[in-house]
Amino acid sequence: MTVSDYIAIKKQQHTTMCAAILYPDGEIEACASSHLKTMIDHLGKEIWNQIPKDESPLFWLTGYMGVVLIDYENQVYSEALSDEQREALQQMYLSEVLIKHPCVIHFGNRALGICKSEQ
């Protein structure tokens, strides 16, 4: 869904509960159960075979997909934000759907052993 749609839904709900995933194109997907389950559902269960055993699946998938994990108090991402992600987050901050608190968990996919050009 678009950021405008997401903001409208959250404003109607009058809640600070807002687990969602913000994709590089600026689209947002609400998480029905968890960030990890939503990403696995999006990619398919076969992705488990690619995740290194010594890595956090949640953080590895965040870097692999280039997404921002959103909840009310934190916005967690792995690399530089896309322009669309930056704009979507700004709209959510201004609409007071989120508290502004972006958190970088990695310094690029190379730290995860992920090379986007090889995929």
C-alpha cells in the first residue's frame, strides 16, 4: 500500500501499534504477525537456505531485501535509504504515526556477505 493509505489507516485506528515493512520503492506492508514472517512470506521458505547459520535471519533479510523494519518507536534498516523510503518515513514522522528514530544495523550488505550485483 502507499504511505498515504498506511497513514490514513493508522490515524483511523488511533493506535501506536504499527509493525510494517517499508520496501525500497516506498510501498508499505503491514505485518500481520511479525517482521520476519512477513519477509519470509514475501520471499518464500526457500530463502532459509541462503541465510548463513551464524547470522540473525531478521537482520540478514533486512539487508538482503533493502527494507526498513518499522514500529512506532524504531525504524531499522541496513543500508542507505532509497529516496522513496526517505520520503515515506518523513511523511509518517510529520503525520505523527511514528516517532523519528532511524537505526542502522549494518554498514552495507558487504558486512553480511551479500553482494547485490551477484544476484
